[in-house]
Amino acid sequence: MFLGFFFALRGRGIAVGPTEWLGVCEVLRHHPRPSLDVLYSTARALCVKHETLYDRYDEAFADAFGDAGLAPARAATDTERFLQGLTDFSGDSLRALGIELPPELLAMLYEHRDAVLRMVAEAERDIEGPIRTEGEGGRESALLVARKRRFRNYRSDVVLDTRSLRVALGRLRRMLPDGPADELDLEATIRETSRNGGEIDLVFRRPKRNRVRLVLLMDAGGTMTPHATLVNRLFSAVAGQVRDLRAYYFHNCPYQQVYADIERRVPVETEELLRLGEDHWLVAVGDAHMNPRELLWPKGAIEGPANADPGVIWLQRLQTAFSRSVWLNPVLGAERLLSGQSAQIVGNIFAMYPLSLDGLDQAMRHLTQGGRPGRRASAA
Amino acid sequence: MQFQGHNAYIAGPGLIDDVNAALLLGRPLLLKGEPGTGKTVLAARIAESLGMPLYEWNVKSTSKAQDGLYVYDTVQRLNDARFGEGDVRDIRRYIRMGPLGLALQSEQRVVLLIDEIDKADLEFPNDLLYELDRMRFRVTETGDEIEARVRPMVVVTSNSEKELPDAFLRRCVFHFLAFPDRDAMARIVRVHFPDLAEAMLTAALERFYAVREMNLRKKPATSELIDWLRILMHKGIEPGDLHGGIPNLGALLKTSPDLELALRQLQPPAG
């Protein structure tokens, strides 16, 4: 049973090794009153090293030790497994569930795979709420705790508070000597002092500082309203993190003008923005959910001066002007990220990542490692 | 040796077990959680209740792992040599032990608090791996080998400003201090203010959790609540006074955007 738990943890992506497990056994052996509660907290403290994994730990614990009362949760995982199985067009995953689909049907599913993927994604989103209810009752309080899954909100694929954003943005570092020479260089001081026959000769050097400069370009259009708080948090997390930060806003798509304020009253020529490209990196934030004509047609802008060049040209200019760039999309979930036609076009120009903790992390890595072009399967 | 909890510290579920696991295995206890949830205080309480001395190492952004072990004061020695003061041949006079060095040198078991380890450079925890694992180090300048007679109880706190390296995490016992719910918070407040009126406590907690519900940059935590209650009690505020606005909101919220937001949402319209 204990070993089952150990492998349940590993199965859920919690990297438990024998060292951790022996530690757990050691503690339990010495504990004056060992119980399931003690096992719960001990194994968690020794095997799980991040609060974002607490939820998965709770799932594994409930799976391994709670066979009664977990029926509702199981029903959900079965449904989810079925949906997952649908997206594996070989039919193997479904066969593993005891469902045999006729080859014609499989071929048909494969032929319409885009539609299937979309439907499955929607269905998964829909079942997330009601089906994943907690089981009733239970014998041990640790099990109850595990089932309550109080740490669900700490999962890294869900929550994005300012602090976790800041951690992810911590990757944005390029330390280079900067500013006045006011840091004592001890090694050089000793060297120079000895060379000077003991007469103390203090040597100073320039301290290393973060040299990253950022341009944040954010969509402030109507479809972005639900994500406004998220974007706001991103902004407050970036502030103070980098050497220079400038924020601009656009409505659905940037054209020859962007705006310096979120209400879009102070226009800024995009040409001016392009000139920043030399020593700044570009982080664009938007759901890329614009009407294709806003993107592809001259005069497609829905507000502001009529644009001679289509939005896609401006996007391309931005991408070219900035040595490193990335596009963050707050529409969560990899499979829905590029579902719209516009999002696909934008994703071909910029490297696009979901605005989740994982996505942000990948995006920052992309930036620090060169941050060149788009045309990538995002967040696979 | 068993930590049984402390009467002035309300431990969340599993915390006492985790402290004891760390004591037993001689591994560092890593505490994470929102600022103000009692991470630092716990170390002091452990030391108090086990009767061990507490060494504190407050990590700063400029802290180096070496500083915790010892510092060789070259500039002082250079200076003494230049001006002919003291015995510069005795290098030990210029070795100053840091908190970790002192903890390892100690004759008895001690509690060592490494506070806010995430403030330092990303590589900082990695630089401490060997010393925390083996509980020994060598003073390069003198060749002295310093080894702990008893493994100190190491408590490490982190605000997760930076992620800690895996190799470091693997050697720790980890506990995440979740923010206390209303009942737990009521018990915590009781510990600090045994004679606070029940009605006042309920009203204050009501307002406090309402403030936390708001979309704030920095949510007030336990320590802010305690400060705030202290002010309220000092001013002799009655539960009824809390229904209108929130007096001394500045004790709970520390940034001006948060204050403005809270004032807009909580205070009744003027007039």
C-alpha cells in the first residue's frame, strides 16, 4: 500500500527518489504515534518541495488511501480519460479504457481532428467545475484534508499572483558592469598595494547590474477586459525588475499609432516605438482575438485614424525592429491558444506563449536565449 | 528530542510533525508562505521551547554564502600591517565567524535561522549545500577544520521571490504555511490578546477578511492584523465603530494604490 502511494506520487510527476522515501520511513519508525495523518504531513514535507505540487500530492494521497467515497472523483477522471482518448487518433488510449472504435470512425475523427480537438478542449473546460466534486465522508482526517484539495489554487497552471509572476520574470537578467565605479575590488586592491610597497592603494570597479530594457505592449481592447487584472499584475511585477520599462497600449491590433495610456488618449507614433527596438526587448500581451479584417485589411482599424497598411504589416515591423520579442496570450490552455485564425497569423510572426506561470517561464527563457521569431508550436 | 509546539504559537496542521521530522533527520526545515504568516517567529519558538540558543542570519541581496561561515578581514590586516598595529602574523585574529560558522562551532545544539534565503543571489543556496549537508567547513586561510558536534536545527525561510535550486530543495524538509482560515486566525489572535472581547474579535476578523478579499497588491497578513488590533485596543474602539469605515487602515495596507482602492470600496460615501 505504501509502495503504491510512492508510485502514485511518481505517476503524478512528483519526483520522489529512494532517499526521500527512506527519510519518510525513518521518521515514521521514530514517531511516538504514527498514523495516516503523520504519514500525510511527513511524506509531503519530504517529497514535495513546492506548494504548486501540493494539489497533486493530495490527489495521489486520496487515490492511494481512499477507496471509499472517491467515486465521484473517479467518474470525472474516467470522463476526462475518455476525452483524452478521443484526441489520440490511433485508438489505443480508448482501447485501454475498454472502448473499441470501428476504424472508419477513427479515420473520420482523424480527418476532422481540428474540430475534435476544439470540442474536447471545450468539453474539458465545461466538466472542470461540476464533476470534480469532493467525496463525502471518510475515515481519516488526513484523507479529508487530501480530498478537500485546499491547495488547488496553488497549482502552477492555474494561479498567477504578482509574486509568482516576479519569480518567472526573474529570468529577465543580463548582468553587465554598469554605473560609477564604487565597488571595492579587494583582489586588485591587495595586488596594487603590494606592488606599491605596502602603501594602501584602493581599487574600485563598476558593479554589475541588470541591463535588460523592456517595452511592454498591451492590448486594451474590449475582448481583453476579462484579462485586465492579469495584465495589470504583469505590469506591477515587471516594474522595478528591469533597467528600463516602457508600457504602451493598443486596441485589438497595433497600427501606425499606439497609446501611452490605457484609456488610449495619448497617441504615440509606432515609428518611435520601432526605434526603441535596438536596445529594448518587446513583450506583447494580447489575446490576438481580433477580427481577421482588423489584421489583414488596409483601413481595417475599428478606431483611430484609418491605417494605410494592414495590421499584420505593423506586427511584422515590430517583430523585425526588436532584436528579441515574445507574445503572451492570456487565453489559457495550449490547445485553444491558436484556435482562431488571427491568433494563428500572429503566432506565425511572434513566438506566442500562454500567460500562465509555465508559459511565462518558457517565454522568458525564449527571450534570454535569443528571442528570435515566431512560427513555433506554442506550449506543446 | 521532540518539539511539542509552543503555547504562544498556533501551529497549522502537520507543522509540528514536520519540525520533528527535520530534527530527527538533521535536515534543514524550509518554510515558505505569504509574508507575515509567522515563518521567522517559528524559529524563535522552536529555540525557546527546546531550550536552545538561536542564531539568526538575515540574508540580504548582497549576502554571500561565505559571509555566513566566516569573513577574513583583509583590509583590517592590511591596515594593521601598514601602521604597525597588533600582531598581523596571527591570521586568526582577522577571521570573524558568521552565523553559520558560530552555529557549527557551538558546543550545544542550536537553532540556526537563515531568514529570507530567496533575497540573495540565485546561486546562494547552492553554495551552502556542502556545509549544510556535512555540517562542516574548512577555514582556508588557517587550515582549521570546523565540524559540528551536534547538527544544528536549521530553519530556512523563503518568500519565493526566487525559485530555489532543486539540489537544495532535495535536502530540505519543506513546509508551506498556508494562510490561516478564520477559526485558526481567531485562535492566533487569542494568543496575543487573551482579553479581547469576543464581539470585537468577530467584527475585526470580519473586516480583515473583507480587506483580504479585495484585489490588492499586498494582502495584509497575520502580523498586520496583530498590529492593527493593538492600535484598535489602544484607542478603545468598539465593535460598532467597525461597521462604518475601517479606522487605521494604514496598519493593514502599506501601499498607496491599495489604500486608495480600499477606501473607495469600504468607506461609506461622505456626507
